[in-house]
Amino acid sequence: MQRILISLIIPFVLSACAHKIDIQQGNVITEEQLSQVKPGMDRHQVRQLIGTPMLTDPFHTNRWDYYYSMKPGRKETVSYRATLFFSNDRLLRIVRDGPIPEKDTPKLEKKR
């Protein structure tokens, strides 16, 4: 009886180990949102348009980093970064790293 029970449980355990979960981290922003952010805006205006930055460095207070990463199961990781530089609480420039989505934000697909 014990062997039958074990033989029924093992396939379920193995199938659970084979599934990789989706891992989403960071700030979800789009190119459309980022295009509204212009040099000369103050920090409050920027925060209202694209939200609070993922990273703020206490040693570099004039730099905000918005980072996004999505690892969908066994597929390749998608990531991008937008770094904003300020001077006297006004935006100087934006540096982009990676393809920022035009309109649709990356989302986790619902599992059925």
C-alpha cells in the first residue's frame, strides 16, 4: 500500500519542480510615460509622472534609477533602466539602457 501511495505522489512532486515561476522586479514605466518627462522639471513633477525611483543613492542624491526586470519562467530575461540626473532639484538629462516598451507595460501572464 505504501508503494502505491509513493508512486502516486512522485509524479506530482516532479512536475512541481519542473515549473519555473515568473519573477518581476522594479519600476514598470513606458516610453510614452518617459517622453512626458522633460529637462527643467522638478523632482515632484517627475515623481508624479513616472513614480518613485527604484534606487536612490544617499551619496549621489542627484541621480534617480528606474530599473525593471522580468524573468518569465524559462524564457530570457527582459530588462531596462532609465537613469535621471538632477541639478538644483531640476532634471538635467535622462540616460536609457535597454529597450523601454512604447505603450504596453510588461505584465505577467495569468496562468490557467
